[in-house]
Amino acid sequence: MWRKIWFETKRIRPIPLSFKCHTAPDGALQQNKQKGSVKDKVRKTIKKQRAFCSAVLNHFDHQYSEELGDLWPSARAVLLDPQSWQYGVMLNRFSAVTDITQILLSLGFSSLPPQTDASASLCYGASAASNSKYEEGQDTLLSPHHISKCPPEDFSLQPDTTSQDSLSEFTLSLPHSSLRCYIHPHPQRFPSQAHRPGWLKQYYLLNAASLLPVLALQVRDGDKVLDLCSAPGGKAIAIMQSATPALLCCNEPDPHRRDWLSKTLESFLPRSLNSRVIVSAQDGQFFGHSEAGFYDKVLVDAPCSNDRSWLYSSTRHQGEQRLKDRARLPVLQAQLLRSALSAVRRGGVVVYSTCTLSMFENHAVVETVLNDFPEAELEDLWEEIAVPLSKYFTFSPHPACGQTQPKPSLLPLNSRLGILVVPQPGRTWGPMFLSRIRRK
Ligand SMILES: C[S@@+](CC[C@H](N)C(=O)[O-])C[C@H]1O[C@@H](n2cnc3c(N)ncnc32)[C@H](O)[C@@H]1O
């Protein structure tokens, strides 16, 4: 089995010197001295207006007003205002120990998930040890004035980042994790870090909702993990922050995206992990047949409509083409989920996630696959993730917040099959759907 994986995969390769960073979200800043100061770059980014595609917006209006009820108008407002979007900063435990945490805290960022003092010091200890063992590094020249500032959208909906009770109040039922992510109540952006040969990047910028599927996966040291749809590698990096699996197989069939994935892995992980982290090039729909029952944990972060970026399709034609693709995606997604359920061992878990609000790609896919997989058992993420983190993310449906519910006919489907993060003013994280299935 192992050999087969090895032959069908390739080791991650050294990064070419000309590599440019692609790992940050759209519009994130590049630190590039030759093209002007970071401050100049910040201003340019803030001024830039993006045109949305009306064909896609009309489609969303039609579908999401039905599926999300009163949550849709505010979610729509966030999606149409990229300047309100927030970014999380996930620290890289393998890079040099730095003063970045202090900078983040001084700027009003707070830890997500909240860290107890004990777990924070455990993490620092691990980080320092990791660094001295793996890589020589120094701090980058990052200071608070490198951060872009945008006006807050709505103070009333923002989490209280100064509240100390949050440290003990929201304890996820997870082992002490070395995953460290910082979020800010306002849309403040750190500049992304350019690749520098011999250095590991210190942090990864991301939509903080992207961490939820990784938290739901509950990777432990020594697990064999498959990241079935892996490029560009954000969740693979998050997995490696949270534990040290015996094997992390990052699968990506698209050659260009696989290159991007390899570069991400090389920018964040020390070479000493190369034997544990491998890159595979299979069509994920068939992975489960070739590696049946081999993995403890499988993440299916499926190709999906990607509401945030599809809304900004560059032409009407592209938008319309994407809407046609959207209709076909559930078939592929269900096939990927079936394949993942075959790849996981009995007792192991599969997490299915997307970054669309669409029920057809979320709840309906999970329900379809469960119907023909009697060994699969849904697990409740509501109590485990949605309740403890409801201060930071808006989940749908969310009875505790008194939101108007979507159509009653959609409710049972909604709450049972997975949790959905809906972007809202002041907490613009998402869209992100996640569902966890255990193979009995
Ligand atoms: C949402 S992205 C994954 C993002 C990634 N997990 C991360 O966190 O950076 C979905 C990925 O699935 C890949 N994909 C598309 N078809 C696939 C297939 N048949 N099997 C496996 N992956 C596929 C796409 O190329 C894309 O890179």
C-alpha cells in the first residue's frame, strides 16, 4: 500500500528562486521593495474597486433568499463589499520565533480559537523547539505600520476582543493544538510574505472560517491523513500546525495548482518533514478505490462554486459559464465524498467542506452520499464547533441569535447535515460549509 502511494506521488521539490507568493487571499499585499513601499501598496489596494457580475448576483439573489431567509441581504452586502472582508493570520510553528504575536496583540488581534495561558505557553515551547531543530531563521521586518486599515462596518456585531473571559469560556473539545490563528474585528490586513530562499514563511493569511474543517478533522500525532483536494494548500498547512501526522498525503490533479501546492508546502514546512508530507496527482474520485481503508482522517475540501470569487467573474460570459458549471458540481462533489469514505478506515472520519452557501453543493451532497453509504454516520458539529465559536462566526441556522429562519421545509436538512458559516457585517468570515462523517 505504502509503496503504491509512493510511486503515484512525487516528493515536494525545492522552490525555484523566482517563485512569487500566491498563497494569500485575493488582493492581499505582497512585500516587494522593488515595486514601492508596503504603504504605497496598501493605498493602491484599498482604492481598487471590483466590479461584480450581475448574472451571478441575480442567480445568488434568487437561490439564497430562499435558502438563507433574512440572513441573505446582510450576507449579500458583505460579499459586495470586499473592503469589509477580514483576514486571519495563521502563524507557522516551524518558522523562526518572532515578535509577530506581540505585534498582532498590540494591533487588537485576538487568538482563534482562544488559547488558555497553558496552551499558549505549550505552543511557544513547541514552536521554539521546532524552529531550532528545523531551520535557521530571523524575524522579518514587520511592524504595525505595515498593516492596512479599513473602516469598520458595524461595531455592534463585532466580537469583544478585549474580553478575558473568552479564554476560558469557549473551550473546544479538542486536544491542546499548536494551531495559532489571530483575527481582528475590523478588516485589517497583514502584508503577505514573499518567498525568501532559506526562510520559512512566518504566517499564512486566510479566511478564518477555513480553519473550521481542519478543527473538525481532529488530527492527532501519528494519524495518516489524506487531503483529497489540496491546492493551494492552506488547509494542509493548517493540519501541519495542529499536529504531526505520520503521513499527510496532499492530492491535487491539476498540474498548475499542484505546482502552487508544492510551493506552499515548501514555504511553510521544513525539509525534515518531507518524508511525512507527500504530494499526489490522482483524480480524487478514484482515490478511494486505490487506497481503500488506509487513512485515519480524510479532508474533502471540494471544488465548488466559490461564491466570493465567482461573484467577481471578469466577464458576463465567464459568470454564465460558471453558473452552468455550478449545476454540474454536485455530481463531482458526491463522487469525491464517496471516494473519501472508501479511503478512510473503519472508525476514521471524513470532513466534507466547501466555500459556497449553496445547499445543492453542501447539505444535498452529504445527504445523497449518506443514502447510499450505510456504514457512514453523521457527527454533530453544532455543539462541538458552532456553539463554542458562535461569538466569532455566524452559523446558519442560528436559533440562539434569533435570526429569521429559512423556509421550514429546509430546516431539517440544514441543521442535521452540517454547519454553514454565513458572512455577516463585522464578522465577514465564510462562506464555509462543513460536515463530519464517521465510517462505522
Ligand atoms: C476548494 S479547492 C481546495 C483548497 C485547498 N484545500 C486549500 O485549503 O488550499 C478545490 C481543489 O480541488 C481540485 N480538484 C478539482 N477536481 C478534482 C478531483 N477530481 N479530484 C481532486 N481534486 C480536484 C481543484 O483543482 C482545487 O485545487
